[in-house]
Amino acid sequence: MTSGKRRGAMAGACSGRKGIAFALSALMLGIVALMLASMLAEQSSRTRQAAVRMAELDNAAEFFNNAQRQAAKIIAGNSHMLVMPDPNTSINATYLTITETLPVSPYFAGELESYANITANLSPYNLSVNFSGFGNGTYFIRPGEGNMTHPDGQMLLVPDATQAEKLGGYVIDIVYLTGFPGNMQWETQAAGGPNDNMSVTARAHDSTFTVNHILNATISKSSPSAINITDGTGALIGLVSFGSPFGGKGAVLVDYLGGNITLKTSANFTQPLYVEANATITLVSGVFNRTSLIRVG
């Protein structure tokens, strides 16, 4: 074979090898491109799924929070619970006030149950509101284990030991909606030590303030003290009791003795507090599951 023919054959072989290499490179690039496209599609799918899941989570959480806010409004509409910074001091303190009519309206429990049923029926989620532990008004004072209850229609507020240490005192305002208080006086008045004192202001009056009685004192948080309220004939129509025998240190018990009153109870604490009703709200969905007490203040 002549040198010219050999050079031609070699050039053809080299050209063929280059063509094969180019084809293989193109094939590899195509495979890589397909792999990248598949990975990107999978990543995009996961991103869309995560976005859908996040949207479902946000929607369920918002529905839960809204149901909780509405339940709190219904409870607050009856109790007029107010928790706010103490207006009389610049330190980190809380002024807790609840205004209510005693005895509690028999229609109140029906309103709560109606709300629970309507919310459960209209909810797109598995949602339930349970007021069985609330009764005529059972509240927890947080942080801690203090509570406010209504045994036998009375009002009993009992701070826990830590809260009692931070308790500054009470303002008790009793409005007699029927009849009027003829007199209000201390039955017992116990003095406390330097770390056991609290201030008390108690008022008893009729709805027009025709009769208005006011008592002010500094008393023991622990030892029993009591105020008697009588009508014009001297018959006992109200009793306000303080101290450990009535629930614990710093406790206050108001007994309206079967009358019909509006009671405003204010307590000031030198610590931040909030209040929860002893009623639970539960939501269960594929992405969001939560149970909590209903915060009312």
C-alpha cells in the first residue's frame, strides 16, 4: 500500500473514532441531562408537596386559633375578665379583674354547649370544644396553679404559694341588684407580719349608690379575716372571707347568701400573670394536632 493510501486509511479511522467519541459524549450528556431533569422534577414535586403541607398546616392552625378566640370571647362576655399591667405601679405587675353576676345565669352553660356543637359541626377538621370542667366558671391563674372557682354559687379565688407571696391585695365591689345593704363591718380582722400583709378595700352598695359602704384595711394573708354585710333588719346577706381557712394563703371567698349581686373582684400581683378557663379545645388533622386550655386573659 502506498503511503498516500495508508495516510487516507489512518485519517478515516481517526475520523471514525472521533465520531464514536462524539456520539458517546452526546449520549452521556443526554443521560446526565435526563438525570438532572428527573432530579429537578422530583425536587419540584417535593417542594410543591411541602408547600401544600405548609398551607394545610397554616390553615388548620388559623382555624384552631380562631375557634379558641371565639370561645374566649363567649366566656369573657359572661365573666368580663381583664388582665392588664397594674396601673398603680411601674414595676412588672398584673392587675386581674373579673366582673360577674351571681348567681351565674343558667343560660350561660347552654351558650357554651351551643358554641361547642356549632363549631364541631361546621369545622372542616376534627375539632371539639369541651366545657365539662368549666362548670359555672373555673379558671386557672398562670404561671402556677392558682385558681378561681364558684362552689355553690360563691366566688373563691385561691392563689398558689408563689402567687400569694406576690399578692398585693384585693378590691371587692358588691352591687346588690335587689334590696340594699344596711351595714358592712369586720367580723374578724387579723393583722399579719411584714411579709404576710395585704391591702383590702371592700365596697357594698345598691345599684343607685343610695347606700354605699366602704371598708379599708391591711390584713394577714394567712390568718382568717371576715366582713359581714347585713340588710336593714340586721339579717346577714353577704360574707367576704380572707386567708388560709378559706382556701389558702391570700385566698378570698365571697358568699352572697342566695341574693342577686354583681361582683367585681380585683387582685393585684407584683408579677406577670394570665388566665385560662378550665375548658379544652382540640383539633386533629393530617398535619396539625393540638389540645389546649382556652386562654381568656
